[in-house]
Amino acid sequence: MRKAAIIVAAVVFASSGTAFAAGEAAGGDPAKGEQIFKQCMTCHRIGPGAKNMVGPVLTGVIGRQSGTAPGFAYSDLNKHAGENGLVWSEDLIFQYLPDPNAFLKKFLTDKGKADLATGTTKMTFKLANEQQRKDVIAYIKTFSDKK
Ligand code: HEC
């Protein structure tokens, strides 16, 4: 009985661990991602000559501190996450897209900044589908070394 409980605990731990494993955003198709990105284009632009719109420019967002695209008026929530160590990686964007507000609040809370985990992000869009997230991130990544 006891042994079974330990095994169950180990399995639960292992499967919850994979949700944060490195490289979880890998395996996307940038060509498919370009199609998905059309949904993002309601608010975002990416690539040469991209400008801030309703949302910040996403050129170079991978490796960029959260809330720092020049000239964009971010929410406090988005800025505070960056000021407390959020630098966008493929995996973090993958975790962010299904629920940006919850992600930013959890990030700040995990950093011991629950007092800053208030308000709402202006990024109201949610992308739940796992493969679509991988594909759109693969597309965004093709612009990651650019400013
Ligand atoms: C309805 C408009 C809208 C759509 C659609 C949208 N976004 Fe956003 N996004 C925003 C806004 C506004 C912000 C700034 C959030 C803030 O200041 O709280 C943002 C922020 C972001 C950030 C953080 C940028 C930074 O500099 O910190 C990422 C990453 C992002 N969006 C990715 C995406 C992706 C990928 C898609 C498509 C799958 C998408 N967004 C669709 C409005 C949108």
C-alpha cells in the first residue's frame, strides 16, 4: 500500500515536471507558424520595419526582457515581470500563450513578488493549442537575432 503511494507520487511528480522541462517548445514548423501568426497580426508586427501597434513589436522578442520594446506603453504587470527577471525564451513564450495574465502573475508570485502580481496584462489573446504554439514560436524565432 505504502509502496503504491510512493509510485503514484513519483509518477505525478514526473509528469508535472515535464510541463516545465527545457525544450518543450521545440518541434515547430515556421511555415505553419507564419499562418498562425496572422492571428497575432491583429495586434503585433514582426520583421523588417515592424512598428508597435496595439501590441509591441515582436522582432527580437526571444532573448528580450519582458516589457522592453522601445516606445511601447506596457501594463505594469508585463513591465514588473521583466524587472524581476523575465527574459523571453521559446519555452517561456510557450507557457505564456495559453493564459498570459495567469503566467505573469505566477511568474511574479514565484519570485516572491506577490504584491506586484496585480492588475491585468493588455495581451488579451490566448493560444491554447500546443502544436500551434510550437509552430508560431518557430516562426517568431526566425526573427530572434534581429532588433
Ligand atoms: C488583441 C491583441 C493581441 C493579439 C491578437 C496578440 N497579442 Fe501579444 N500582446 C498584446 C499586447 C497589448 C501586449 C502588451 C501586453 C501588456 O503591456 O501587458 C502583448 C504582449 C505580447 C508578448 C510580450 C512582449 C514583451 O515585449 O514583453 C508576447 C511574447 C506576445 N504578446 C505574443 C503574442 C503572440 C505570439 C500572439 C499570437 C499567437 C499574440 N501575442 C497575439 C496584444 C495582442
